[in-house]
Amino acid sequence: MKHVLTALACALLFTASARAAEPFRLTSPAFPDNGVLSKKYGGISPANKNCTGENVSLPLAWTRGPEGTRSYVLTLVDLAGRMGTGVDHWVAYGIPADVTMLAEGAHSAPKPFIVGGKSGAETEIYFGPCPAPGTGLHHYVVTLVATDLEPDALKPGLTRADVLKAIAGHGKAVTDMVLRMEYAP
């Protein structure tokens, strides 16, 4: 009996330490890293004939941040957009540490547990990708930063640059994934 209890205690300790050592990782149930975004996640804009998507925010999931994580910051950036100056499609922060997923469409409209920052379209919600005609395949980087900041530490409406400046020195871990999208020329 003593050996059974010792083996059980060792198994529990191993499981707890394995869980604690799990790397901070971002995934999506809808596409793999370097996967292709469907048009559903693309933006809507009459000014761009390629913006004929549904503007549904991406479904994302992540492992818990490391010890001391209080909130998360999430961005979606097209680094090649606007001829290399970049386009911010999603800036969200103040996501509480106990949240480890965003359902599809969760930030297509303002939500109380997500603080919206300004996207390149000047909105405080998700604005889906829609590459300009003739620009080919674009790569979008989704970045999630675990911070030691309380969820209400940053005011709403900050740009990505403002958020990055505000979280400098407060990051606990970072994870990202790349997504691709191309519309017809």
C-alpha cells in the first residue's frame, strides 16, 4: 500500500510540474500556424473591392501565462500592408489572466472584458484583413503578450504603438502565430 501511495504522489507531482512547465502558446481551432484565413475573417469596406469579408474576429486559444500574469495584450498586424508601413487590424488588451480563449466573433463588437485599441481603420474592435488589389499574398502576425498589468491598467482607444510603449517592462511572456490571406488581383 505504501508503494502505491508513493507512486500516486510521484505521478501527481510529475503532472503538476509538467503543467507548470507548459510553454505559453497561441493556437486557433479554425486554422494552424501559417494557415490561410477564409474570407469570413476578412474586412468589409466599400472603398476596397477586396474588402468583401464578414469581419468576424478570429477564434483563438492559449495556454495560461506564467506566474504573475495579470492580463493579456493581443494584436493582429499586416507588416507588409500600406506598402510596408503596416496595418493594425486588431488591438485588444485588458484581457484578464483567467481568460484563455476568444470565441469566433468575440471582438467583432465591443465586449466588456476586452479593452479595444485603435485599429488601422480607427475602430476599437476587430477589423479583418483585406489586402489591397494587386499586392499578392499577405502574412498577418497575431501576437499575444502576457503582462503583469491589471486588466484595467490601460485606457481604451490606444494605438498599437501606445500599447507597446505602455507595456514595456511589463511583459511576462509572448507567443505568436502567422496567418496568410490573398484576394484576387
